[in-house]
Amino acid sequence: MRLTVVIPARDEEAVIQDTLRRVLATLSPHYHELEIVVVDDGSTDRTAELVAEVAAQDARVKLVRHDRGYGGGRAVRTGILHASGDVIVAVDADLSYTPDQIPRLVKAVEQGADIAIGSPFMRGGGVENVPRFRLWLSKWGNKLLGRVLGGYTCVTGIFRAYRREVAREVAERIHLDGKELWPETVYYARKRGWKIVEVPAILRGRRAGRSKFKAGKAIVSHLRLLFRYLLRR
């Protein structure tokens, strides 16, 4: 089984090389066929240069560049289209979900899931060092959207594993560039009859660099999505 890890990155020079080393060190003992695709989403710092340095030393690391910042959703879709893995996992560049949790998602796909979602809000999951207001907003956003989308506990998170064919269809058919891609993928998957499973995961606050989270934008996005899915019912 070949595994691809897709990492969208925008202005992540503070963490990106450490992230790549951690992912490689954690997953290499488990997956002999491993690939990491980093999509630089129009960074204005040295993110792409630092990824290229690691890629020059390790052929398992691949750099793909956007000419400007389109958004995390577009970056993940681009990464999927450049991936060669049988299973494709998406993670944040700051490793808010640590790489030692990836094998649990991969196992769920190997056992028959089309999409495995890492959830900090289900039994066995958890949250560490996340700012209180951001955590409150995330919990309520997921509670409302998750209920409309079928009772899932986490529909707004990037941390997921996909069967290759499913991932490619998502990348090719769902033309969203921002974080709206995550709940829209759940909606699309249910319409397609795909099997979605949630796996307990631990979400940790950013360890370095600057957070891209904007509360006002997140609130508007959650409300817009909620009304969209209610109208589709």
C-alpha cells in the first residue's frame, strides 16, 4: 500500500521543515512506499524554498506551487491531483494533528471506509492548548453542521484519509477553494453513498508560526453553510 500525505502550506517557514522531518520519521517505519506532497499556496516567505531543500535530500517529498494564495481547499485538491498513493491523508502544516495519529485513519480506509475523519469531539478524542473562543466556535459549528449532515461530530476539519479514487473525485468535482471544502465533501460523500467513518483524534494548538484563523470569517462561513444544507434537505 502506497501512502501520500498532502500538506497545504502558506507562510509556514517557522514550522515546515520540522513538520516534514516529523512526518517522515513517524511514518517511515510503517509505510515503505511513502510520499509527501506539499502545496505552497502562494507563500510570501521562504516556505517553498525550505520545502525544496528537504525535497532535494529526500525524493519522497514533492513540492507543488500555486502562483498565488487560493485557499486551503484548493491546495488540498491540488495535492490530491499530484498524489500517487492508494490512500491519501491531508494534514495541516503546523501538525495540529500529530503524525502518529495518521495510521489510525489509514487503517480505517484499509478496513473499508471511503473517507476516515479524525474527530476531537467524539468519545476518545480530545483538544489540547486551543484558545477557548476558537474551541467554542469549532464545537458549536461542528455540532450544528454535523447534525444537518448526518450526525457526524467533526465536519470542518482537514484531518482525513481518503481512498484514492474517492479523493480524486472530490478534487475534480467539488470546486471550492476554502475550508468550505471539508463539510461539502461530507455532503457530497453522503449523496454518493460513500462510507464515512470517524476516528478519535487529538487536536493540539499551534506550536509555532502565525495562525490563519479568523473568527468573523469562520462564523459567517458556518452560518452560510448551515443555511445552504438546510435548504438542500
